[in-house]
Amino acid sequence: MSTRIALATCAALPDLDPDDAPLVAALRDRGLEVESPVWNAGDVDWSSYDAVVVRSTWDYTEHARDFRWWTQRVGQATRLINPAQVLTWNIDKIYQRAMEAAGLPIVPTIWMDPARNFNARAIHTRFPAFGDFVIKPTISAGSRDTGRYDASQTPSRALAIQHVKRLLDQGRHVMVQRYLREVDTVGETALVYFDGELSHAVRKAPLLEGPYREGTMDGVLYKEEVMTAREPSAAELAVGQRVVDAIGSLITGVEQPLAYTRVDLIPDDEGNPVVLELELIEPSFFFAQAPGAVDRFADAILKRL
């Protein structure tokens, strides 16, 4: 009997994201039977697979509670890659508070809880006094429900207050982060690790250009990203390795190394890399920019069967 692998996806991408197409071929070349079931489809027998690898489940942020339940159910039925406790820990960006407490460098963040019932004045006082800043919910992906504002402009601050109020009224936790301008020239660096080892790095061009406008992402899974291969700096490599090494202490019961990890870095005002996101659920790996990477990932999956 052949080994069956599920590459979990979403209904909008029944054949996976095009970037993952080479992974299907690489796994089949290794003698595995590969399918791409939709994660929240009701008719999937997840126990029939020898392993489930989370790939293009890019709508999970819109169904976070269901996704948490799904990870637990699938994790009990078969081998889930990455494990359920890793996925659930990574759903909400509040995980960055644990990273900061562990001494890892993150983008400085103000956190707002809807239970606090912030009024407009209280929200206003939590914005930076100068420069641009970013507002986003703690559960989001692909720049959804995210906006960039100018602290020096009263109309922009007013829009920012409205944005925060809208999110809080929906019961969502909010992050306020100063926009680090070095990203406009340097860009964002994504470090991709398979089986705990650095596979490759890519540069992501800046995405945020202005205030959040309701409805602009309706029917859109993510904003298109401009990617190029990048040679990471020694400082970026050092921070990335610190993050990878810390995962076992951040998440209870996790066996190291994970099959896959992506660490997204941007430079602070002094040029030092800080963590924008730690991606452990369904990150893109940009195989097109990294020859050999798809084979490294396929081998990491095979090792866990």
C-alpha cells in the first residue's frame, strides 16, 4: 500500500497555490500518493492519510475558531505537519508577546484588547507621536484589514481611530506598530528553514501604502507580493537562528526541529533586524526563487513519515 499525503488547501485554491505545484511532483517522485483536500470540507477522512501537510489554507484567519478545532481533530487522526500545538500557537500574533518576553527582537507593538472598551481618546493616545504607523488585527494574513497612517496628519489619525474602533467593535485584538521606514529601501527578508536548517532567503518588496479601506480585499486571499532571491546578512542569519532555536521553549511539547519555519525580518531605524512575523502555519516558500528548495522540503516531509 502506498503512503498517502494530503497537502491541505482552501476552497479558493483547490489545486494549491501555483508555487506549491513543484512540491506535488517532488513528493510523487519519492513514491508518495499526493492529494490536496480542502481543510474545512466536511467530507474528508483525514485519518485515511499517513500525514497532512498544511499548505494553501489561506482563508483560515476568517475561520480561526474552526481552524483551531480542525488542527486538533486532524492531529489526533494522523500526523499533522507542523503539529497541532504549533499551528494553534501561531494563529494569533499575540505569540509575539511571548517572543519579546524571551528576549527576541520584535517590532515594537502596542496591544489593544476589545474587553478594555477603549474610547476614541484612549485609542488616540496609543498612536506614535510622529512618523507613520501600522494598524492590524492580531489574527490576519496577507495584509488583510491592515492600514498605514501618518501620525503628523490629523485626518490620517482620525482614519486610524476609525480603523481601530471597527476592529475592536468586532471583538478583535489590535496591534499598533510604528512603520519602520528602512523597509521602503531594504525591503523585508524572509528566511525559510526546512528541518531546522536554513534553505534560502527572499526579499519581499513593501506592501503597505496607505489607510485601510473597507472592502478593498473582499474576495481576495492576499496582496500580490514582489519577490526576489536575497543573500541574508550575518545579523539576519543570527536573529533567524535565535528564533528557530527558541521555538521549543516558546511552545510546550514541541519536538525540534520543525519541518518548516519562516522568519520574516525588517530593519529597525538603526538597521538591526527585528522579527515582523514568525510563520509556522501555511507560509509561502517561494520555490521559484530558490533552486533545490522544493527537494529539501520534500525530504523534510519524508523524514517524518
